[in-house]
Amino acid sequence: MGSFKGHALPGSFFLIGGLWWTGKYSFWCATRRNKCLGSTRLASRASQRRLEVIESSLMLFFSVVGMLAEQFAAGGPRLRLYDTSENQWKDLMNWQHATMYLFFSLAGAISLIVHATEAAPLALDRLALALAFFIEGFLFVYHLHGRNMLDVHVHQMLLYGVFGQALVVFLEVFHRGNITLELLRSALCLLQGSWFWQIGYVLYPPRGGEWDLTDHNNIMFVTMCFCWHLAANMLIVGTLYCAISSAVRSRLKRTPPVEMGLLKHRDGELESDDEAV
């Protein structure tokens, strides 16, 4: 994490995840509202379940890779928590990052169990994901001791997005399928990703020209910048939602009446098959 690339990499993952969630939930909501589930296999319950399994598997895979990288990459602790020769803890930064990845891997594993089997209640995947985001924020709270003023401030800005996302996902435990909560989660995920990139530019400028980490004006600027990031990401989510909804409605309007009857019939068959599963 102590480099520009170290912030850009997790930022990219969160950006990809936010865009994926935006597209997925926008499409599912649009197909439900326009009652054209039979127009594509992707919108059937069975296909949704397969997508959830794939998404959970990818979350589990990349989280495990993150844990291994923190432990065994150059300079990593290699599973040694305490150095007895020097009587001190060893590479606690890496251990904190690995702990964060651990909870996201648990969220991926639990989601995989929920959607691939009938062994766990459906809401458990959201609860595990909410816990993973909460642990991420909880670790960051105690991650900033002894740092410069601007360094602490940019990471505190990140905490608003992380804890906000944990709260939104927790609300989804009780209001699953609520498109407002799903899009808000997507926007906060994008915010987290773009702000990781911003932190990298502030603390580790790739083109040189270091920031004054003790200048209060810089703190005022990055605070405004965080608000701009939030506005931009909400605009991106809103634009994608409108574009996908318009595309689904346009597809529905172009479907001939005879084909619409076949689609409705096929839709009923798909629902029956999914309920049987």
C-alpha cells in the first residue's frame, strides 16, 4: 500500500466492482419493471444465480491473492507476526491489509455457499459483505497513528465512503432487491475506488512534485475534491442506470406482438423452472 501502485491497484478493483454492480442491478431492475424477463437468459432467476456464483468466486479468488501478496511478496512478513530476535511486531501494515482481504474472502466464500447451495439463508451474503466493509473501515481508523496531517485527512475521507457502504449493505439484509440501496452501494464503491487513486496522487505523485502535507489549504482542497468525486460517481451511476433502462425499453418496443406472446410464454416456463430449482 505504501506506493502509488499500491493504492491504484485496490482502487481499480473497487472501480470495476462499482461499474459491474451498477450495470447488473440496473439491468435486472429494468427487466423487472418492463416485464421482459423472457427476452434474455441473463434475466432469468437461474442466470442471476449463476452470475452471483461467478461474482462470489472472483471475490474469493482476488481476496486470497491479495492476502498471499501481502504475506509473501518482497518484504512481506511470511506469516511471522512477532520477531523474537528484535522483540517487536513484524510488518503490522501487511498484517492489517491481509486481515482486510481475509474478511472479503470470507464474504466471497459465504456468498458462494448461499448461491451455489441451499445450505445458508439468502440474506447471509449481504451480512457478510457488510461485515467486510465494516472491518475495512475499522482497520483504517487505527491505521493512521503518527502520520502527517494531510495523510491522515485523505484517509479519513475514505472512511466516510467505507462505513457508508457497510451501512447500505447492512440495510440490504432487510431490503433485498431495493434498487435505491443497490445503486447507492455501487456509487459508494466507485467513490472508494476513485478516492484510492486520489490518495495515491496526493501521497505518492507519479510525476513528482510532492504535496505539502502540513498545509491547511491542501486539506481544504482535498475535502472539496472528495465532494467532487462523490458527485461524479453518482452521475456515472445515474447515467448508466438511465442508459440501460432506455435500452431495455427500446428492445421491448421493437419486439413484434407475436414474439411478445412467445416471450411471455417462455417467461412463465423459466419462472417455473427456477422455482423448481
